[in-house]
Amino acid sequence: MAEELNNVIADLRERLVYLRELGIEALGVDVDTTVNAPGEPLINRNRFISPPEMSSEAAQIFNVKEPSTERQPEARPAGSRLAQLPSLKERKPTKFFDKYNPRESEIVNRESEVKAAEQIEVVSQRADVTETIAEIHAEIGPDCTRCKLSKLGRTRVVHSVGNPTAQLMFCGEAPGADEDRLGEPFVGRAGQLLTDIIEKGLEIPRKEVFIGNINRCRPPGNRAPEEDECSVCKPFILREIAVVRPKVIVTLGATATQNLLETKTPIGKLRGRFHDFLGTKVMPTFHPAYLLRDPNKKREVWEDMKLVKEYLRNN
């Protein structure tokens, strides 16, 4: 008995170390403190919760076999400043983001700079966005050397893809080996799972959403991008957000979520509810690569996607 208990403890300790490496530092678990009277049978207080509605294809993707017992946080309504900007036909030519162009201004004194997200938000309120996604990509160039990743084995710059007027955007952390080889984000096993989530879960063609990463170059060994690498590349994804003006941005994984929202809060505490960013809604969720390692988390991703689907339907 003692040996079995020691094995369980060892397995649990190993799993906690693994979760911490993935950026998950806390587990959202509700503890029921209700005490049953002696001899009284235990009651499943969640048995009256209706199961989530989904198609048979979505059920296969998210591996849902039993009704969900998790409570869903309510989405928080908020106005959209980006939605108030003029349409493309109404826009007048304006040089946009010149002051914050990472090509023209190197990040040398972090203490004296305003955060990139705050810069973009201030400018987006009073300037027309006239640049295009293609112009942003051309400015970055095919052989960007703005950060050290250009010298650490990356094959190519992997740009964002998809509908430039999409209502829904997905943002990951950085390209992997398959993406580095093919030059497109989310094309490996994790990318196929993301495609299934989009097309079978959300019932939206992948080509109708916009998909990108905080960083456009593959870090060596598929490690997470480092702070200096993100600070150089992040302004470009912010500019793409200003061009696309999505209603919802789904951030995939801890690195993308914490970089975009500029927080150190674990993703386990951030997911399950909307966050306001640049006048749009951000829904953090687990990265598809993490779901391949731990399929049990698919249910939580499905709960997140239900909120996204409902928000898009009602807005």
C-alpha cells in the first residue's frame, strides 16, 4: 500500500512539473465544502446541468462523451473602438504607425518606452488605418534580421494568413518545424487540430479566419520566444489587428496570451472568459499542441469556443 501511494505521488509530481513547463501554474478547481450527514448517499449536484450542444463532428474533436460539469463564466459586454473607425471607402490616406515602426526605431531603452500595446491603442483612436496586410508583410521582408532568431537556424519568415476582414482571429506564439519548412502558420499536427476546431467546432471555413503568431520566426528547438524577440516582432501583429479589426481574437497558449495581454497570470486563470484589448474581445485558450499531449483539456477548449461562437452570433 505504501509503495503504491509513493508511486502515485511521484506520478503527480512529474505531471505538475510538466504543466509548469507549459506555463500552467494554477488549476481552476472548485472544491465542494458541503458535508453530507452520516449514512447519507453522496449527491451529484451537477447532474442537472445541461450538456453542451455540439455537432457529432465537434464531439469527436473535443472528445466529449459525458455532460460537462463545469460552470461557464459569463462574457463581459464592452464597446469596440476599432468598430467606430471609418470603413475602407471612407478612409483618407494617412501615414500610420510611422512613429512605432520597429524597422526605424530599435528597442534600446525599455524603461523609457511606452508599451507597444498602449502605443497602438492610442494611435488607433485618432488615426485612419490605411496600410494593408500585404504592405506590412512587404515591410517585414522575406529575410528579417530585426532579432537574433534570424541567426539561430530559422528557414524563413512565417507571415499571418487568412481573411484580412475576418471577424475571428487566432494568435499563436511562434512557428514550429512544419511551419518553418512550409512558410505558413499552423500546418503541422497542431495546425490540423486547429483547423478541425475552426471548421467542425465553430463551423467556419479556415480561409474565413485570420491566423498568425506573436513571432514569425521559429525559435531553436521549438522553445518559447524570449522577451526581446517578442518585443521586436509583436508590433507587427498589433498592426495586423488594427487592419483586420476582428470581433474576437483567440490566443492559443500561455506565451501568446501573456504577450498580447501583457500579463503574467497563468492561462488556466485567464481562459474561460473574454478580455478587452484594442476595443475587441480576446478569448485565451490552450494551444492545440498542448491538447495533443493532454486530450482531457479539449473539453475546456470546447467551453471557450462555445463562448466565442455565441459572441459572434450575437454581435
